[in-house]
Amino acid sequence: MKIQHYITGALIIGLGMQGVSCSSQRNLTAVKLGLDKEFVRSNLEDAHKQIAYLAASIDESDMPTTYKDGKYVNWGSSWWCSGFYPGTVLYLYEYTKDEKLLTEAKSKLKQLEKEKYNKGILSTGAASLATRFHEAPKTIRSWDGGKNWDGQSWTYPVIIDNMMNLEFLTEVSKMTGDQRYRDIAVQHANTTMVNHYRKDYSSYHVVDYNPKDGSIISRKTAQGAFDESAWARGQSWGLYGYTMMYRETGDRRYLEHARHIAQFYLNHPNLPKDLIPYWDMDQNKLTPDSKYYSQKDLRDVSTASVTASALLELAQYTTGSESQLYISKAEQMLRSLSAKPYKADFKEAGGYILKHSVGSIPHKTEVDVPLTYADYYYVEALVRYDRLLRGEKVIKP
């Protein structure tokens, strides 16, 4: 079975499930916005041109993944990220109203529709996703036991990435009235909050459980520098996930947890001045004998994109200087992402918007390349910021 990662906001949007609970949102009238409409407009227009070029450069059956050594890499509809590209296209359609974008998105979504019963990536089926939840560990299993895609042996592995599944479950619960899906999301979030996080609110990547009694077998990493490190994108998945879970449930435990994660991230001594993190926040602890040492200083643009988008939402649920901090840091991230060396020139990088993302250094996959999910969250953050400039809420009802 292919790796089971998570259903993303991109896929939820791509499948037309845009409605979310916004009862916790408030107007940010007291917050000073440091970016103007021209900044947002020019960068979204550049993104529009890039994505239009990308769409014209690939085959209709291709599902964009990355671009490497002058060639397009497309892993097909069953890949865990296949929903991001149509999600990006739909966000750009929301902003530009370009009907060609809507046609492109519908074409890709038609390809994705067949994946709704695929328990490997679980692109549309909440019922399929629910089958991966078990009562003893009270979590959603990430991939099957045994020796898996990463070469390690796992029993019941759960990755921090799974926090991104939960919006899908809560949405389907609201749409169908089936409380079971929401309950699974809540139980998974609660268990992850206890078992994945260290005292400083950094997150382990993988927690391996005993499915019979729910006990923890081990805490490890699959994509980070070492087991006790803070793999950068894992921190952003948690920040985004718990912010979203507060929105969906109103449970203040999730809000407090998201605030602690944000504090860990923003105050990390190894966070570069431009706020685009290294692929692992503890990469400075790698020694010359590490097999990752020569790549230790690579940045991960995808992490910054996810974080910027999450902070814009988290700012809606906090007040005063804290709310302003989240807005200001998101703005700084967007400024960095929208400039060299991270933003691609027109037709550069095959039409992807951002360069210099890191998929997985340990697995030698998608290292220092553009990635479809980096583009998605960058565009999402810009669209969210545009809503703020318009006096709207970050999350549309």
C-alpha cells in the first residue's frame, strides 16, 4: 500500500467542501496590516501566470508534483498530494475569476474522483478514513504496519501530519450529520496533543502505538534529522491543525496548544532572520559525520507557507499584541516568500510558484525543489490576507 498521509485543505476545497464553522472568528479591526493591496495583487497575478504556464505545459492526465532537472514529475492521482494543485487553481480562480482556471480545476478533480475509496490517500471518503481509526490508541493510523515506505518497521505509526486530516472529518460530519466523524477527529487531536508533543511544544514526527492496548512503542522520525529533532514541516502541520480544530470545535485547549506551538516556532533560536526555516529546526546539531550534514542548511519553503497561513487564522482567535505578532510574522514570511531566492520568475521552475522546498532528505525525495503544496499554502495565505484587507474574515463561512 502506498503511504497514507493526509487529506489537505487543498483537497477539501478542490472537492467543493468550502464551508467551515466561523463562530470563533472576530474582526481584526485593532490590528495594523503591514502589506497593501498592491503587494497581494501583484503576487497573486504572478502566481496566476505561473500556474497558467504550468497548466499549458503538462498533459491533461498529469497531476503536478514537482519539477526537477528540467523535467516535470507527476505522481498521479493516488499520491497523497494530488489535491493540492486543483486547490491552488481554485484559490486563484476565486481571486481572478479566470474561467480557464475553473475549467482546469474541474478537469483535475474529475481525475481525483476515483480516489474516494482509496484507503491509501483517502481523498474523498470520510468512511474510508474512519476505518483507520482504532479505539485502543484513539488515533488514525498513518500507514500500515510492517516494513514500510521508509524502510523502517512500524506497528501502528501515527505522524503529526495526520492533524491535517481532521478538517475533512469535521466537514463531512457537518454535511452528513454523522457525529462519528467529528468524534474521531476530536479523539485523534486529543491523543496527539498528549503523545506527540514535548515539554517545549515541539513535535515528534512519528509515534508508533501498540494497537491492542494503545501503549507507545516508540517515538521516532521518518523525515527529520534525528528522532529527537523538530522536523520543521511537522511543527507547521501541528500549528495549522490545532488552530483549525479550535475553529471547528471551540475547544480552548486546542487554541492554547496552537499558541504554544506558535511560541516555540517563532522564538526558536535557529529560525533564520527571513523566517524561512531550515528543513529541520535542529539541523545545527548535526555533526560532520552525519549523512545529512552536507544538506543541513537547506531551507524548506513549504513549512513557511503553511505557517504563514496558519498564523493569519490564529491571529483571529487572539487579541492585542499577540494577535498583532502573528499578523506581523505572517507578513514577514510572505515578504520573504515573494522575493528571491524563493519566488520563481515567470516560466522558471516549470511554472511552479516557489522554489527551495524539501520533501524528505532521509528518503532522497523532492530535495530543494518546487513542491505543489508549498504553492498551495502560499496562495492560500495571500488569499486570506486579501480577505483581511477587504475587511472580511480569514475563513469564509
